[in-house]
Amino acid sequence: MEKKTRKIGIMGGTFDPIHIGHLILGEGAYKQFGLSEVWFMPAGNPPHKQNRAGRATDEQRVEMIRRAIAGNPHFALCLEEMNADGFTYSYRTLEALNLRYPDTEFYFILGADSLFDFHKWREPDRICRACKIVVATRNQVSSEKLDEVIAQNEERFHGEFLKLDTPNLDISSGNIRERIREGQTIRYYLPDPVISYIFEHGIYGCAPESGQFDRPEEQRQEDAAVAGTQKLWSIDKKLRKELDENRYHHTLGVMFTAASMAMVWDVPLAQAQTAGLLHDCAKCIPNEKKISMCRKHHVPLTAFETAHPFLIHAKLGAYLAKKKYGIEDKEVLNAITWHTTGKPDMTKLEMIIYIADYIEPQRDKAPRLDVIRRLAFEDLEECMYQILKDSMSYLSANPEDLDRTTETAYQYYKKLHDSRKSEVKE
């Protein structure tokens, strides 16, 4: 058996929200048991907590943890359960961690109230084989009663249960949510960055407190960037389950290409990344289902699109981007809508997504890619014209596959191209 060289504490929970009690327990376990690190592991989809009304989203819970543990070098975020499919159970998570980290001894940190229900957990004996159980005391539970329950569990499940000797504050996430709903202060219950995040995003039904968390513009911009990255992470997590491997890698290529172009053409980076990531979100849905989904959700289709369902993923993708992935930005939704056919007089963002889809690094079949890739960073309108020109040439062999919108887009950018040439001659 491989020698264990690391000791990692696991702080599991919904963390809705994370509060100073969680942090005190983590720090206490780190010190008392000489742990290498303490991992805060938010629950993804626990079977016993299905009513999430009025709570934070998964992404918000994760972001609050990030902010709470920032600056503590021996605290870390673990997304093992958050990234898992279906219901999550502690024994499965711990066994998976043991397989992935054979050099690590895990210490699973519980509150005393959880210990009293430990026998009701799924496969408690397997949990005990996968880790040591660290039990945090609570003021309401006498030391004698705690020792009695620990002894019962050790005998029944043959595990090692350790008492964590640390002050235990009588606060809970539920109590904090109630205080927020009632308009009571939560200062000092949570780290200030977490409080700030809750009020900025109106979590738990709160309204922003005027002036309470004023921060310099630079900090607000940094927070916005973090929130944007977190949103992309959330989209990516869902999207990779909907696309096959090749389509997913293509999607990442489009996102990175669109981001690079956005930097050159002064388009908001978050818009380009979001549209690039979601442009093909409906691509892998079977054609018949695409049509039925459009009819069900009143997404208008032309007769040509119904006869050529490979085009439908753009319109349907815009619908799903809004309804499934929470995108409200109309510019992003329009860029997704027109990324396949193009249209006359496209915005910069629309052109960027159309072009990025054509030139991303894995594309190698289209003619003159070297020329078009250079134009993408020199002249958007000319790049559109050259792509549409090649597309029209390709489709001329099968005119029945030529969408009218593509043809009108070509005529628009050809006219623009010809006009520029005429101006140069003069």
C-alpha cells in the first residue's frame, strides 16, 4: 500500500452562504490535526436538499466560497461534487478522491448535529473506510453525550472519529438567510467580501445597502471580470454535456478566436466570449427534435430552414442561450442567430462570431484561410465579403442549398467592397 504523505481536511456543505463558523472550523482542524490543506467542497445535488427556492445558485455559492477563502494559503476550493452528475453521496465522493489521490489521507469534518444522523447517511461504513471523521463540538451538545455517540458510531461502523476542540459559534446559513430577509445586519457573520457579493447580486431577496460597500472603480471592474469568468465557467460546465467532443473543441476554438478579435476591434470581451461559447449550443440536437423544439417554443422557421434543418441550430441556439443559459444580452443573442447565414449590415460582434466560426484554428478545409485569417484582424467588412464570396462559389454547385439571407448578405458586402474599390481608383 502506498504511504500517505498528505493530510487533507474536507469541509463539505451547501455553503448557502458560507460564514465565519465554517472558516473557524476549517482553521481549527488545520491546526489541531496538522493538515496540509483544508478543501471547501460545495454540494452539487444532494438528495436530501432538493428545495432550492430563495437560495443562491451553484455559481453564486462557489463565488462566495472563493471570496471567503481568498488569502488563506491552506484553504482551497474543491468542485468534486459540484461537477458530478446526478445525486451526490459522500461515500462516492470520498472513494473517488482516494482513487485520484492515493498519497492522501482525508479528514472529513462534520458538525455534531450531523454526527447524530450519521447512521442515516448512505453507506456510512464506506465513508469510515475512506476517511477519518472529524467532529466539531456544539454548545448545545454535552461532551459526555458527544463521546457516547462517537463510541457508538466507532463500534457500529469501525471508523475513526476525532473530536475537534474549537469554539463553535451558534450561527447557521439558515439563520443568516432569515436575517437578510428580515433586513437585519449580517456584518461579522460573514467575511466582508461575501457580504458585498450578496448585496451586489440581490441574493436571498435582499436589496443593495446604499454606500455600505462602496469600493474603488478598479475593484468594481475586477469584481465584474471575476463574475464574467464565473458565468463562462457555469456555461461551459453545462455545455460540455450537450456537445460531442469535436463540436466542443470547435466551440472553444471559436470562443478564443472571437476573444482575440474583440481585443482588436474594441468589442466587449465578455460579449465575444459568451457568444463564441454558445454559438453552437443547439448543434448536436437531432434535426427532427430541432424542428419540434422550435414549434413548441414558437421560434419562427422559414420553409427553407425546415427543409434544411442544419441551419436551425443558430436560431434555436439563441433561444436556448436565453432560456437555458440565462443570457439576456440582445447583441449576444443576435450574434448567435446570424453566425451561420450572416445578414446585411452586421454589427461588429455579429461579424466577429461569424468570422471566428469560419477561421478558428481547427478549420482547415476552406480556401484561402491564410488570407481570410489576416483580414479578420485588418478589415472586418472585407473579411465578410471574402468569406461570403467563397461561400457563394461553393454553393453555386448546389443552388438549392443557398439560403436567401446568405445571398442578400453577400450582395450587401459585395456592394461595400465595390464601393471601396471605386473610391480608391478615384
